[in-house]
Amino acid sequence: MSGFDRKAKNEDLEKRIVVIDPDKCKPNSAAFAYLKRYSGGCGKDCISHTKKLVVISEMACAQCLNRAKACPGGAVSVVRLPNSLTSDTTHRYGPNSFKVHGLPTPRPGSVLGLLGTNGIGKSTVLSILSGRVKPNLGRFEPPLATWSDVVKYYRGSDLQNYFTMVLENKLRVAIKPQLDPSFARRLKGQVVRDLIAARDERKVMHRVVQELDLEHVLDREVQQLSGGELQRFAIAATIVKEADVYMFDEPTSFLDVKQRLAATDAIRDICEESCWPGGAEESSKKYVIVVEHDLAILDYMSDYIQCVYGNPGIYGVVTSRTQVRNGINQYLAGYFPAENMRFRSYELTFKVSTTDFFVSNELGVEGEETEGASEDKKVAQIGELRYPAMTKSYGNFTLRVEPGSFRAGEVIALMGENGCGKTTFLELLAGRTAEQRGKEKAIGSHGAGGDGTPPSLKSLGVAYKQQILDPKIRKFEGTVQELLEQEINSALCDRLFRLLVIKALNVDQLVDLRVRSLSGGEMQRLSIVLCLGMPAFVYLIDEPSAGLDCEQRVIAAKVMKRWIVNHLGRTCFVIEHDFVMATSMADKVIVYEGTPGVSCVAKSPCSVIDGFNLFLKHLDVTFRRDPINCRPRINKKNSQKDKEQKARGEYFLFNEDMDD
């Protein structure tokens, strides 16, 4: 067969999907004006428009498709699909819009986990399974699909019975949505105790509130809650309802490790016979579906898993149900054997070796030096940096910091519960408080003063990414490109920074968007870029995984360590509650002990082994590593592995578990 024939055959096996981004193609935008200019240009309706809408036919001629691809601002995406995805569409929002293939198939009496990137359709499939959105089977013009058509479409599968019960109103659904600013605004002025009590149809409020540690906030109004408290309130308000289907969309955002484990236990209790008056007969009929990006928690929480792959914002495909370990490992590998589908060209792994970070390996260049890297000799001369014992008090809370030291080229992870003073410690190091400004001379490098006392970290140069994004960033009126030029213009001139940081985090895809229009995950990636673009000797990064999906978390961890430690040779202090991300970055650990909100102690930096073991001992939980990709996995409580590791005092098993 000739090359031309093979190409023609391949094109027969593939069809295209054309998607227009509504945020980039508004009536007054350059993209809209561009497409309007070429509307009907070929004499056909390949590109058509109304006053507010542009439609591009997916059977458009080559000339119009090329014009669409050249649309300014990347407003149009033309993606080739395998032949298997050109039919059997579950739902599509309209012409040139996102579509979903397949649905999760929950099993009664079990917890089903959903894993996938942001914008891939997870919230859409939850809306469909809840009955709030009727799947149109890809038909958005008459004759439209009816619920009877949907039931018939899924004949012979588990979803046939499920949708039959939805059609007959026999399924009650309780949903914990993703938290956004509107969630708290809708409940403004209402008291936590009253809201949970009003929903407590199961009469389990006391137990659930105790499990989620909400007793101290019961008399507060909703708008007074912190992010973690609001998340736990939303979980509790969902669990106490009497329902047949329970759905939790990202239930561990804003929670620390201890709270994540407590939330996991509370959600899993829905399927426990001891938590229902009818015992096993009643619990075995409950469906539980969870969307979660923390891989360790998703692994621990789920009985089965289904992954969603595709092209964010364009299409999503739900895989078949599989065992949790296999599903997560296949997702990280980028290949699903059951579907014979490779959806990612590279594997996501938690094995960190020095070859991962050699710039020459990635760029094909040797010895290129950036403005920041040229200062490495100066960092080496500084040697070990020390900070003294410090105390910070405000209100009824007191933080005591033990003296410690660190060297260039290290990542120090701060591990502790919410409210124990981790952010306060970063502010002390950054010189953000009045007390720190008065003690700057107590911190720094050898030889700076005649007494050998190091200078302050602030005098060395500190870049600080706050937990709550800087208001001046969130209120910035211009585009992402304009903000980057304003804040880190010198870094933009660095080819390596553009490649190893901006491109790696996909921020180059956001440059034409207005900052105020960015999602939480996009804003988080932008804030990481802004921090890494600042020239500094110490980088302080507070919860970089918030808002990021599972794939972005792995990439962000490697980008930060590659740029700060391996390329610049600088030091990084990071606060992170995602244990998978924390273990992939940390070289040393600072463990926090004490009572959150009352009195806590930040221990001196210690080795990763000692630090993680001490932290996990406080939580009474053990971890092991998966032998395939080294990701941390939580041992089931009181399992054989859990008991063996506790007996040996190995709460975190750093070597791969070959028996897994």
C-alpha cells in the first residue's frame, strides 16, 4: 500500500470535532470578527453566523478549516477523533461545543472514584447521573432524545436500571458540589447548626459533626467559616440527608491530611451497614460517587474507579470500571489496555532522579546559563543558612519556632494540620510581620556581620506565593501577558524559563485571557509562574496544589523542584497537604506539633524519613509506595501491612512495596 493510500485510509478512520471557546469568541472579540469576515466565503455554509453566534461545520472544506485554525486567540480547536468516538455520544452541549462519551457505572453498596483532569467532563457526568441534566445522546436538534430513549440506549447495562429509577423518581440524590464563592453567598446569614439540623433526615448529625470536627463552628454563620471549615460543613450537610445516591465533587480541597482522612472515613461510612437502621440490606443499596484529585485519598476512599480522558474543553471519554490500583496506574501510564487507547504520550511517575532535571537533556543544549543561575557561586559561598528560635502570638494562638538551618538546593516541606501556624512561619521568614522586621539581623549568612550572624532572608531575596492569591493579581484588569510583563518582565526574556516553567505549566495557553476571567486552577498556575519568575535565594510557596487537577499537580511539583533546586540551586519552603505532591518534592521536613488554634511548635528541619514517620505517627496512619510508579498509597486501617509497619515503626515505607 502506498503512503498516499495509507494516509487516505487513516483519514477515513478518523473524523474531526470543531469546538469554539465561548469565552474567546464573544460578539465584540477579534475572533468573532475574524470568523464573521470569512462566513460563507467558500460559497457554502462551512462558517455561518448570527448576531451572537458563530457555527463551523465539522464537514467544512479544507479552506475553511484552515481559516478556522488561524482564528486569533486560539478561539477555535480542530481535533481529529478516532473512528470509535465519532458515534455513541452521550451528551453534547450544542454545535461546536464540548461532548462526553460514556458514563460512570456506579455499583450499589460501593464507592466509585472518578479520576481525570479539569475541564474533561467529570462535573457533567455527575449532573447527568443526578438527573439534573438529561443526556441528549448527541442530538441537539429535533427530534430530541427523551428519557425513554436514554433508557433504551443503555439497555443491557447497569445504567438501564439506574436511569429507569431516575425516570420513575425512585432515586433521591444528594450532591456536594465544588466549592466556589457563590456557595457561601447563597447561605449568607444562616447558622451552621441550623442548616445541618434542617437536612438531618438520617438523625446522624451528632456523629457526623463529631467525625468531621465541626463542634466549634456550629454557632457560626456560614460566611464566617474558613475554606476547610466550609468544605467539612458541605460534606456533613450532604451525608446527613436521606438519599439513594451520594455524590461528592472534590471533597478534600482546603483540608489538611488529618481532615482528609476523617472526611474519607465519613464518606465511606455511607456504605457501612452499621450506619443504617436497616443494616446491610439498606447500605447495600446506596450509590456513592466521588471526584477527587488527591491520588492517595482517591485510592484509599474508592472500591472501584473510572477514569476520564480526552481533550479538556473539547471532549471527554469515560473508561470502563476497574480496580482502583489498576485504574490509577493506567491513568498515570497514559494507556488503557481495555480500550487499547494511548491518550498521553508520556508517563507520570513519582520516581525523581537527577536526570529528570538536566536542562541539557530537555533542550539539547549544554552549559546555557540564566541570569538566576549565574549567581550559583554566590549561593554556594553563603553555605548553611540559620534561623533562630522565634515566637509569634496573636489572639489566643501562640506559635513557637525551634531554631533550624538549611542549605541551598533543598526543598523543605512544612507538615501539619490547618491552624497550626505554617503560613505564619512563612510570613516570619519573609519578613512580613512587625516582629520579624525587628529581628531581621538574627537571620542570614555567615560573614555578613562581624559576629558571624547571617543576614535576614529578606535581605537575601525572598519570593513568596501566598495561600490566598494577592488581591492585586485577582483584581488585575488586563490580560495574563500584560500581568507577566508587568511583574516578571526580565524572566520572560529567559528562554529556559519560558520553556521549563511557562510552557510546562501551560500558562502560554492563557496569555490572551483576562486575568479576572481565569478559573481557580488557571490562577494557581499563573501564581506559581509569577513566584518562580522572581529573582530570589529563598522561595516560599503556600499550598501550590490548590485548584490543580491530579495531572497538573505532578507536573507542578516537578517544575518547581526542577527550576528552583536543580536549575537555580536555590532553597524552597513549601506548605502542601497533598501527600503525593509533598513526598515527590521534599528533601527535609518541618513537623508541627500541638493544638491547632491554641499553641503549636514548629520543629527543626529533619530528614524526610524521620519527618514523615513522625508526622504520620501523630495521625496513626501508614503509607507504602506502589512498585510501578512509586506513588504513596495509604494502608487500610488495621490491615496486615498497617500492623506490620506500625510494629517496625515505619509509618512511611520509602522503598517500593514489591508485595503490592
